[in-house]
Amino acid sequence: MLDCHPEEPTVRAPKGSLPPFWVRIPRMSDDNGLIKAAKEARENAHAPISNFRVGAALRAKSGRIFTGCNVENATLGLTCCAERVAIFKAISEGEHGFDAIAVAADTDTLTPPCGACRQIIWEFCGDVPVILTNLKGKVERTSAGKLLPNAFDASFL
Ligand SMILES: [Zn+2]
């Protein structure tokens, strides 16, 4: 787990404003930290069969970041994607409530979550931003709702 805002820049409010306070530079710098965490998590991918290495970083509303990488095994069918590893790791540590997830892969066309991960992202995170990135610095933003329209969830049970 990483601290969400280790090098996040801040700016001081103009002199004379009441009271003196620090203003958080919004979203983009937060997302940069999330993207960096996803890329670092990718380094731990266990993908000896496909060599398709993916990292994910999930930001909780508490500010904590949970990372995951894809983990293959000999059956292939039991492989778990980076996104689900990150989400299950967060849930297993008692975290609930998330506000973004980033996914990093080494592909020119950015890699979106698979169908299984879209379902899990929707169920545990709701309609959060999904940030796709690659190692060349390309970034695209979408959302869980766009990736999984008309989603099934517990509200139907
Ligand atoms: Zn997946």
C-alpha cells in the first residue's frame, strides 16, 4: 500500500485570506500518483505464460491506494487480473468506498478492464473514473458506467 499523496504539490492561499490554509491541487496530480502506482504494480505481474503484464491502482476515499498486478497460473482459467487483485486486496483490508482506479499495460492501444473486472469495479466502486495508461505516457479516462452500461448488481436481487 502506498501513501496517496506523497509528493502532491500544494499551494498556499493568498496572503490575507482567512484563515491561512493549504489548497490541494485537484484531481490531475492525484491521478498522476495513481498512474505511477499502477505502473509500479505492473512490475510485479506474474505472467510467465502470456507475458501480458498489467498493473492497477485503486484509490480509496480515505486516500489509501491499493495496487494489484495480474497473477497467472498453469490453468490460465484461475488467472486473476490486476484490477480484481487491487480491489480484493482493499476489501480484505477493510476498506470500502473508492473514487478511482488506474490500469497500466505496455500496449499502444490502451488496455481496458475485461468483462469480469468491469463487473467487480462496478459492484465495489460504483461509477468511478477508470484511467487507462501505458508505459509511453498515454492516458485516457473513462468510467465504470461507460464500460459496463446497464450493469447488473445487488439492486436487482
Ligand atoms: Zn480483468
